[in-house]
Amino acid sequence: MIYHFIKQPILLAVSFSILLTACGAEESETDTTDNPSSVVFQQRSLAITSTCSFGGVELDTGIDVNLNGVLDASEISNTELICNGEPGLSALIQTVSLPAGDSCVHGGVTVQSGQDLNGNLMLDDIEVKDSTAICNLVVSGLDGENGVDGTDGLLSLVDIITEAPGDSCISGGQAIKSGLDINTDNLLNEGEVSKVSYICNGVNAQIFTALVSHEVTDMNETCPNGGVIITSGLDENSNSILDPSEIANTNTVCHGSRGSNGTDGADGTNGTDALVSITVEEIGNNCGNGGYAVMVTMELMVLRPKHWFDRNL
């Protein structure tokens, strides 16, 4: 419950008016969705003017159509000037939550006002002179016609190749390349590479094994459509687990952007998720001493593993 204190003469009238308009059809076989939008308001101090000789308060009210909890300028539907009167009794305004019922089907708020007759700085029930119910807006109507499908999002691709000893890795290692499949051929071409990270072998490469781990990340500021976080490093304690202290490199591979919305219709098809799977590779043709196989998965289609990591790098 919020109280607003305003000096007023003995007689005070506060009124609020909100015009709500909704259109619909009498009958429809299409389901409708009710989205209650809360009533929000804000007040600003009003300086002494010709309109309010003793100052006052300017009170804006409206429906929070975009549900951001703030009364934006475009959402203001009513503005009231409440002028201070000559020094005398204080005027109080309070808002009380109004549950859903006959008065407001989807609930709302009741704005009460009156004079602080007993000077306790609280608007008691006996002091309430005006009460106005402001109901939450319900936006409902028939679904519009389906628009043209949006453009499909691009796939995220990851390519891991052996890195020869050189400036990037003194003792060699692996290079992790990632990017979007711009030409949709399911191959990460050189022109599509947007980021390259390196997993370098230690000085005594025969002692330490290079480990790679991955985890799926949800939508966030870095990856609006989610993606995969790949961590890598050397197994310095030889426990075959990439411990936090062994992580030497972290690389985030984001999913492609979602398809654009069709005109006045449903959203376009989301970009296909790219997943990375790492499994143990037994001793054989791919890895003479055994190692790990890295597979990239696109929904139901599994690409053949391209690279293997030897356990005794």
C-alpha cells in the first residue's frame, strides 16, 4: 500500500478516467488468449504555477501494455493535476490491490483519496472520500492470418584439427575452429570461420593427455539462442577428468539466430541446435594409443567424427 501526502483544503475531489476499447467477433472457432496487463501510474511534483498556486502533484495513469512494470510515455492514458490548497489538512492517496471479481474480471487496483482528519499520516477507512477502481486491461481477439515463413536460422559448426608445433602451440596441439554454416553445405569452410582457439600440448607432451569437455548453455546475453561451452586443458593429475584448475581455454559456440517473424504471422523456424559429443576412442586406426572422438550433432542428423585426440599427446 502506497501513501501520497498533499496539502489540500477541506474539500478535495480526485478523479481518474481511463477509456478502454477492445474489438472482437461474436463467434469464432479460433482460440483466443487473454493477456492481463496491469495498471501502472507515476507521479511528479508540480511547481507553483497559475494553475496550482501552492504547487501540487501531476499523476499519470495507464495500462502496462508491454508488461515491463514501467508506465512508458506511449502508455499514458490519463493525467490528473492535484493542486495543493492553502495550508490546512493533508490529503492522502493510497492504492489497494483489487482481486479478480465482478468489479474487475482480471483484477486491478483501487485508488482511494481523502483528508488526514486525525493527523496520523494514514488514510483510515473513515477518511476515504473518493474511491476509483482501475481494472487490468485484457487484450484478446481472433488470431491473424498466418504470414510468410521467416528465413531459417544458420547452423553453428565446430571443426577440430591438429595444430603442428609453431607460434600458436610450441609443442603442437589442436585448433578449434567455429562459425556459422553460411552456404548451408554442413561444412565449416575457411571463409565461414569466425573464431579459432588452441589447445596446446605441454612441454612434456608424452606425460599429459589433452582433455576436452562441453556443456550446453541456455539463452543469455552472449548467446541469445543458446549454444555450447567447450573447455579444454591438460590432464596434469592423470585422473582422466578435466578439473577446474586444469582448464586452459574456454570457447563458446553460439547457435544460429532464430528465423525472422513472418508478416503478421507466426515466428519463423528456429535455427537448428548444434551439439558436440565427446566419447572415448579405443586403440585402433584412428588413434594408435587410444583417445577421444569428437562428434558434432545437428538435430536428428549425426555427422561422422572428423577428429580424434590421442591420449598420449
